[in-house]
Amino acid sequence: MNRLKTLVTAGMVAGGMVLGLSVGTVSAQAKDDLKDVKQDRREIRRDTREIRQDRREIRQDRRALYQDRKAGDKGAVKADLKELRNDKTELREDLKDRRDDVRDLRHDRRDLRRDVRQEHEASPK
């Protein structure tokens, strides 16, 4: 009985060592993918903040445009329209950046899932 326990324990330890050696490289890939996922999430949060700020600026520009039109100041109206155009351009760029970051996040998550799946398939059962 003791001999059987010893053999089973030795087999488990050897299997664990083989598993640890084979998983080491895949785990590094999974860690890199996880790091990429976290970075993409940070970029998406940053882009979302920028989009919120751009929308605030557009609201302010529209208020200023309304006030200047009401006052009849043509020079200020022209300047407000230019600011409004510039802010809308920035908003479109930030929306595109966020869309690209979401796409990158989706690809990095897929890579992470694939690496984890390969890690589990490589492990002895």
C-alpha cells in the first residue's frame, strides 16, 4: 500500500513538472496577451474621456454661437463656426481611435482565449 502511494505521488510530481515545463512558454504568451488587453482597456477609457470632453466643447461652442448670433456679432459668429468645425473634427478622430482600440481589444481577447485553450489542450489529462 505504501509503495503504491509512493508510486502515485512520484507520478503526480513528474506529471506536474512536465506540465510546468510545457506550459511555461504558452503562459508567457498568455501573459503578453493579458498585458495587451489591459493596455487596450486603458486606451479605450482615455478615448472615452476625450470624447466626453469634445462633446462638452461642442455644446459650449453651440451656446457661444447662439449668443453671438443673437447679439449680431458676425466676426464672433464666424470664429464660433470655425471652432465648432474643429471640435467636430476632433470628435470624429477620437471616435475613430476608440473604434480602433475596441477592435484591438477584441483581437487581443481572442488571442488570449486561443493561448489559454492551447495551454489546456497541451496539458496531460
